[in-house]
Amino acid sequence: MKELFKKFLLLWCMLMIFSVSAKNPPDKKFETDKAAMAERVKAAFLKGWLAYKTYAWGMDAVKPLSGKGQNWYDESLLMTPVDAFSTMCIMGLGKEKEEAKKLIFGKLDFNKDFEVQQFEITIRMLGGLLSSYQLDGDKRFLELAIDLGNRLLPVFNSPTGMPYKMINLKTGKVSGKISNPAEIGTMLLEYGMLSRLTGNTVYYEKSKKAVVELYKLRGKTGLPGTQINVETGEWTDRQTHISGMIDSYYEYLLKGWLLFGDRDLKQMWEASRDGINKYLADDVKTGFWYGGADMDSGIRTSTEFGALDCFFGAVLCLDGDFVRAAKLEKSIQKMWDLYGLEPESIDYITMQVTSPSYIVRPEAIETTYYLWHFTKDPKYYEAGKHMFESIEKYCQADNGYVEIKDVRTMEKLDALQSFFFAETMKYCYLFFAPDDAFNLDKVVLNTEAHPFFREKK
């Protein structure tokens, strides 16, 4: 009996050892692959940063093919260093962080006598400075953010409270009365964080009022049009969609609720989401997409889907709608694989390219990352690898990374926007980052992928 028991015990031990050893190799292999991929993404970021340091130091952006730099306006606002800093923090790039800080604190000055586009300056510069302060702790980031926020405030001095498009940073003179929902609504997170960090409520109050006024003017579908006069409140383009000029308006309704707990934003998001699902979602033979419609009748006006529209899958994930998010991501991968990189836009009925460029946009990678984060389905991990490999293959140049003029020919463009560092490389890295490097559940990312920390409950 004892011998039988010993044999049973030995057999059980062998089975347990086999079971553990059978599980460990795949886990170990995955962790090894993950670590190696993380280093490869870091290397890509650093190659792009080296190009900026070598050819465009102190300027807004680099032109890698010609070995030159360029500025957005008359003088540099250090767009790339400010945009890149939050990614450096997450990647643990200490040397590069110190380089960027020295440049930013030594040269960044917003007392500039020229007009800037408040939308891009808000999401890249104000968002970048606020996030950098939260991640790094240096109060000089916050001081710069306060200065910039105060200089931007006059954009809200329209009869409706909706912001003008342009503002002179020195004089406060505004222009650009024809704007759009994205440029009106995509100030809420940045201004809300500025209010939270300073205790001055004026920033959030003004940005929220703009969103509320815009929401009141929505069409019978419950959705906004594409362009509006901020002085009269009259729509100049009544087509609705989730693409550029509207996209991040929806993103900030939901993220504003998640970051600030503002129930007005929750209600506006849910009403908008229902309208999007009813009038814009399009389940056709080629996949699941979002098209365009008239803001009042809901009649379909467009079957175009583009790189910017891809953001919506991440928003669906944050809203808990993983069914639609997964269907959309499948369509996104189909668009990405048409030529090896996603084109700027396609007609999703014919699957023909309507705009052929790829400017290294992040939104397709963003949606895939969110699905990986929330579901841990290995197919999204592999999809993330695949998209990064595509960028490595087609966008890499001797002197950094560049945009693609036409994905059908892969002809390179001599340009690289700052969101390559702020978003594209950040989302690529997050697929593979060590578990203790970043926790998406503790932050809300602005539309430029700068993390803002949620309040502890």
C-alpha cells in the first residue's frame, strides 16, 4: 500500500512539474519578446530624437531627408521637445529628459508677436507642459503652462463663448470666426487640468461653456456639423461624421467625464454616442466603419473613412463597448494592410484610396493598444507589433523617420511631425512596456497622448 502511495505521489509530482514547465516556456518567451520589442521602440524614438538634435535643435520640427529644421511660425515654440517629453518620462530616458528640460527652460518663451492656432498649441504645448509637470514634478513646467493658458484665454471672447481659431500670443488679438467642433471642444482636458493644478476655475468654466454652447446647436440627429461661425452660431457645413474637425470633440466629452467626473459631459457623450451609432455606423460587406451624414436628416452623405477616424475605437473601449471596438479594429487592420501602411483615407465601399499619404499618424495604433490593454487578446499584441514593423520598414530613413507621400508607392516625404514622439512612439511602446512603467487606468490621455493623472478616490 505504501509503495502504491509512493508511486502515486511520484506520478503526481511529475505531472505537476510537467504542467508548470509546460506553462513557463510560453510565458518566458512572451516576456522576452516583449522586452526586446520595448527596446526596439525605444531605439526608434532615440533615432528620431537624434535627427532632431542633429538637424533641428531649438526648432519646432526636423526634416530628416534634407537634414534641416523648420518652425511652425515666425519663431520656434520648441514643439518637438515639449511634445516628446512625456514619452521620455514613460520610456525612462533620463539623459534625453535632461537635454529637453535644459532646452525648454532656457529658450521657451510665449511672448511672441504672431498668431498661433489655439487648437494645436493647446493639445501639444499646453497639454505637454501640464503632463510634464505631473510626470517630472518640476514647477517650471507648470509656470510655463499658466503663462500659455493666460495668453490663450482671449480666444473665448466671442459672442457665443465658443473660441476663435487663432490668437496672437503677445497682443491677445483673435481671428478665425469659422471654426469646427474639434477646435471648439478640444480644450476641455487641458484647461480643466490647469484649473485643477492652480485652483483657478476660470479655465475650466470657459472651456466647458464653449462645449455646452456647441452642444446646444447640434442637429436633429443629436450630432454637430463640420464648421460653424463662433460669432453667430450658424453652421457653414452641416455634414456630420467622426473624422477631422469633429473627432476629438467626442473624445473629450467622454474623457472629460472620466477625468473630472462632470455629469453634464457624461450626458452629452451618451447622447452623442447614440446618434453616432444610429446615423454614422455602417456595417457593410467590406467591414464595420463610420461614414458621414447630414446633421439633421441623418441621410448618408459619405462613405469615406480615414486615419483620423481610427481614434474612435479607443473611445469605444473607454466606454466599455468592446464589441464595436473589435469590429472597427478589424476594419482598421484591413485598411492598414491594403498597401502595408494605412492611407490617409479610403472609400470603404470600394476600398479605393481617396487620400494616399501616411504622415505617421497614431490613431490606428492607439485603438489597437486600448484593445490589447483591456482584453489582453494576443491578436492585438501581434497587431501592435505588425504596425510598428510597418513603420520601421517604410518610414525609416538614414537620418530618422519620415512621412510617406503615397502608400501605394512608399515615396518618402521630408517631414516628421512632433506627434511621432508624443503619440505614435508612445502607443507603440505601451504594447511592450514593463508593467511598472505605465498604468493606463490611473490616467486619461489627451488627444496628443499626454497623460493627465486622475484624482485618487
